[in-house]
Amino acid sequence: MPNLDFVINGDVLKVALSGDFLHFAGNPDLYQTAGSTRVKSIIVDGKNIGKWDSSLLLVLFELAQIAKQRQIVLEKDNLPPGLNRMLDLSLAVKPHTDTVLANKSDFLERLGGWGIDIWQIFNKGLDFVLENVGALFRFLKGKTVTRKIDFLFALEDCGPKAVGIVSLISFMVGLILAFVGAIQLKTFGAQIYVASLVTIGMTRIMGAIMAGVIMAGRTGASFAATLGTMQVNEEIDALKTMGIPVADFLILPRLAALVLVMPLLTMLADFMGMLGGGFVGILLLDISAGEYWKYSWEAWDMVNFWVGVFHGFVFGFIIALCGCYYGVNSGRNADGVGVATTRAVVSSIVWMIVATGVITAIFERLGI
Amino acid sequence: MSTDKITAHNLKVAYGDKVIIKNADFAVKENDIFIIMGGSGSGKSSLLRVLTGLMPPAGGTFYINGKDYPKADAEQKLEIMKKVGILYQSGGLFSSMTLAENIALPLQKYSNYPDETIKELVNLKLSLVGLGGFGDYYPAEISGGMKKRAGLARALALDPEIVYFDEPSAGLDPVSSARLDNLMKDINQSLGTTLVVVTHELDSIFSIGTNSVFLDADSKTITARGNPHELLKNPPNQTVYNFLTRGGKDEKRTK
């Protein structure tokens, strides 16, 4: 059993410790007494201490700190040697006093700071895009250090391995589109136009958006995580010091693969969405298969189809660039990679929506 | 009389069919600073992974405090490992947590101390490794040597009986490395903690080691054991002599 007794004798605080001090709870009264102005010195008698652990070291550490703060003497000569040495060790280095800089700027200052940050991010992003477009031109001239195998790996990852999930989700979206449309169209007895709704909706934009969202979450995140981990492992530093452009070696294979594959995945999403719509129309809305496909075909417009495919192509660029940008600019720790991955996905989706708005406005103006 | 803290019997370490170490027998006595040494690729870190329970042995067994670790169930393993601290090569600190939160984590999970005491204990452990006042810093904001010391403070949080060190000197400058060696010796002598150190740094080996085993990459076995200074005086084979003298270039240590 631990035994801690203390008594004030004149202006001396005498602390007697005996027994085993394992998981000792401490004694707040002792610290209070040691802190009183009556006490001019502290003497610790520890010759009867048995076993001890950090909890006793903590009591002595607190006493030593109070003594240091009050500039009074702490005598601790007959402590067990190990305990004495540990106490000396814990007091040997002066505590670091600089605090981590807190952001205490006012609102206007912060607003200005955000503005500068956004401007710098925009500039950095623009440089990145221009660098990679330049790399793409060099690639077409055959002047880049790009490994064919990296391109093929990226192509496999973005293409065949994504077919399953893109098919499934697009089928479900076509199904939902048909269901939602049918609720309204049924009230006019016009449920047959579900076929037109799904065909136009999927081919014009929904196929591309669904393929884009899936690929942003799947492949864009994977690009950011892979390149972020390479940043942590100093692989990107090694490339830079070897004089090999990161854009050529790491980004181009991924960019080329995704740009190539996204239009194809958009076509797949269009087809699977129409299939999902057909599933609802034929099996649940009692529309005959022939009739459904007739209306689908009538609604089919090659302009819509190519507009959708063009969206897919642009989305491929956006997803690859966002994933790679945040990957190569990732922080150098586990947290940094997580943040990079999140930002890659979020910014891909945001930029896809922005791009859709811009493309729609331009096509509207051009009458397409 | 000192007792064995860790004993290995016919221990085999392998990745699938690829054997890394075989027939390993050794005993780590209480209060030892036990060095596991050997050249690159000799299986030092793999052996440590087995001893820390991160990887099962491919054969044989080992005992920690007399308990057969590989045969223990999950709960027993947890009880055994509560008395063991580990300092990983890069510190192994959680990057999303401050140093204080890193050190407080095992105390919050496995001790009954109130929050205020845990806070004070964290401050004590940080002061012990010379990092008093750095509790609010994140691992990314401190140097490699400081990360190792913070990792050591976390390893010591629960007053372990055994602490494993994986390449403690790796990536440190000679001064930081010597400071860490001294800290390890202080902990060993003051707290009576048994230290198991995987390293190939000769300065550390001779400065802190009280007992050791040498892993030979060719034979995949332990080819030497004993106090490093004794091994240097009477090397059992040429490989050990070459290792301990940097291929004969460091002969002055033998004199």
C-alpha cells in the first residue's frame, strides 16, 4: 500500500513516502500545501519506497515544478536511484515555450488571405493544366519520357475494370429516370413517352454525368491516393531530381488513358440507362417491347449522342487532371493523402458541373 | 537472479515459402539491452515483426514473460502486449493527432487514471524525452529525431516491462543518435525496462548493448550471441568480425 504523509515543520514541508506506489492516484492537498507561501523548502524522504511507476514520478515531478516556480529548495537525496535519475531526466530540458501560431487575424485580414489563396490556387491550377497540355503535345511528337506499360496499366484500370460498376449504376439511373417520369406521364396516359424521356435524358447528358461521377469516385480518387503516396515516399522528389518531368512520367499515362476511355464509358452508360428504362417500361408499365424501342428510336438523335460523348471526353480531362493535381500536391503524411483524395473527388464533381453549364450555354448559343 | 523476459525456441520466420530465419533460439533476460543485429536483408525487422505479434511465426514459438505468445488467444495477447512498448522506425505517430494526444491514447484506453492525471502524465513523459512544451505540436511540425523521442514517450506511456526499438538511429544525425542511445540507457537503468533493439549501427550496438544475437543472411540462422564487446574480442566467425569492424576497417575498437 502506498503511504504519502506530509507535515509542515516551521517553513519546511516534509514529505514521507513509503510502500509500493503503483497506479498511485496522487494527492492534490500536497501540491496545494507546497504552493503556499509558508513553505520555504521541501524535503522528500523516499528511503522506504518499494515498487514504483510513473504515477509516483508524476508526484515528484509536480513537486519539483512547484519548487522551481516558487524558487524554493527541493531535497530528494534518499529517493531510489532510478527514480531520482528519471526525475532529473524529466527536469533536464527546459520546456519549450513557443506556442503554435494561432490564427488570430480579423475578418478583413482573413478575407484578404482567402482571396490571395484562391488566386494562388487558380494560378497553380492553370500552370498545371498548361504544363500537361504541353506534355500532351510533346507526347504526340514522341518526345516524352512516358512508359507504355504505365499507360496500359492505367487503361486497364480505367476501362475494363470500371465496366461493371458503370453498367450497374447507369442501368439503375435509367430505371429511376423511367420510374420518376412514368409517375407524371401516367396522369396524361402518356407513359409511352417514358422511352423518349430516358433516351434523350441518358444520351444528352445523364450517361456522361453518371460515368463522370463514378469515375471521379473510383479512378480520380485512386490517382490522387497513388500519387499522394508517391509524394510521401519521396518518389516524386526522386523523379524531379532526375530531371524527369512528373507530367510526362506520371500524369500523361493516366490522362491519356482516362480521356480515351471516358467517351466509351459514356456510350456504355447511355446504352445501359436505356436498358434500365426499357426494363421499367416493358415489365412494369405494360408497354410492348416493340413499341418501347420504336419510341426510343424516334427519340434517338445523333446530335444528342455526340454531345453526351463530348461531355464524357471533357469529363475525362477534368477527372484525370483533378486526381493528378491533388495527388502530386498532396501533404507528406497519411492525413495529407486523405485530404488530397477528398479534394480530388469533390473538385472533379464541381468542375464537371461547371463544365456542363458552360458547354450547355455554348451549344445553346450555337443551336446544337 | 535475473529471469528471462523473452525466450525463443526454434523460431522460424518466413514469407510463404521464402524462409528468412530458421532455428532461432535466444533468451532476453530482465534488464538486458538486447541487440538483434545483422546485415541488410538478414531478417532483423522480420524477426521484430514476429516478436511484436504483427506476423505469426512460420515455426517454433516464443514466450513473453513466460507466456507462449503465438498460442495465446486475442485477449491474452492484448494483456501480454500491454506490458510491451514499441518504437517504430519512423516513430509511428498518428499524423492527425498532436503529440499529447498520441501519448494519451494508450493511457485513455488501458489505464484508469482520470483525464487530469493523464494530461499530467503526458506532460511528464514528454519532459522525460526532452520534449516538454511540445504537446500541442503535430508530428508533421517536428524533426525526425523529435518524432522518435515522441514515439518513445508513447511507447513508455504504460510503464512497459519491455520496449522494442526498430532501427532507432536510422535517419538521425550522430548527436541525436547518441542522445537517443543515452536516453535508452537511462530508461533501462532507472526503470529496469528490458530493451530489445534491432539495429546495424555499430556505435549504438557498442554503446548500449549488453547482450546480442547476430543474424546471418546466408545461413538464415543466428551465428553469434553474447555481449557485443565480447563478440568483437572473440568473433566466432569471419562474417561477425567483418560486421563488427566494418570489414576490418574499424579494428581500433578491438584494442
